[in-house]
Amino acid sequence: MHCQITNGIIQEPQSLPIVFGNVSNFHLLTNPELANYGWYPFMQTAPPIINPALQKLTERRTFGGVVVLQSWSASTMTAAEALAYATATMTDIANAIGPFLDQAVAVKQYDSIISATTWLTSNLTTYRAEGGQATAYRDAVWQAFYTTVAAVQAGTQQVPTKAAFFAQFPPLWPPPPSNGNGPLV
């Protein structure tokens, strides 16, 4: 990755273009040759580990004469920023619940959580049982979501990541047996 410096402003890091201006094979030039056109290597660094519910990262790029150096600083979010983060994260989780539930029932070839739960009133014992299990699972996931929202709003729980929220749920049903070539249906 390289950065172009134009009028003293460091541009976003990017791969070198194949053609730049009237120079073909620009991406094959050496770093000293690239410097003649204002392009310099970008020295990327790993950002520090932060709690994204409480802190935000700020990236800084500086030109060291030969390379563009990246650095990071962490700062505490304002109350408004923390609220915006919590709202966005919880909305993201809420939007992912439907697809998560659809995937959970797909193990037994149901199209969606809706189609699985409609079997709750079936006269067929197996499907009625699966409809009941799907309904209970759906209710448990949504109850956990609303409990989490209330705890976050009360300040008794930090905002979970989407991965952490869904990791608390075991599979609704075990995956079907496989012979190594896919599930046996």
C-alpha cells in the first residue's frame, strides 16, 4: 500500500495504479522513483484493543520524509456517542435475529422460522413438536434480546457484540447426519 501526498495532504492508502499520468507500469517503479511523483510506502500498524462501547479510535497518518506512518489513539466516547453506538449495535442485532432463526430451522428443511412455527397447531405429532420447539426457541431469542436491551439501557450490562449475543444460543436442533458428502436427508 502507498499514499500519494498532494499539496501536503496525505491521501488514503491504496494499491499503486498500473498507469499514473503518462507513466505505464507505474506500479513497478522503485520507492525512490515513486517519490518523484509524490507516492510513498504506507506503514500500517495494528490498532490498540479497545472496548467499542466505551472508546473510539482515531487514526493519524504522518509523513516521515520517506514513508507515511500510521498511528492510533483511543479516547473515551461522549454520552451521545455511546448512546449512538448502543442504538446502532442493538438495531444490528435485532435485524440479524430473523436470519439467525431462519438458519436455525433450516437444519430440518424449513423455509423460515415462520413456516416452522406454523406447525405448532398441526395434527401431525412430529411437526407439532418441531413447531413447538421452534416457537420456544424464537421466544427465547427475542426474550434474551429485550432483556439485553433493558440491561444496556439500565447500565447494568455492556453492549454485546453481535457475535457474543448469538453465541449464547445452542443450536435448536442438531445438524443432520452426514456421510462426508453432505447431509443425509
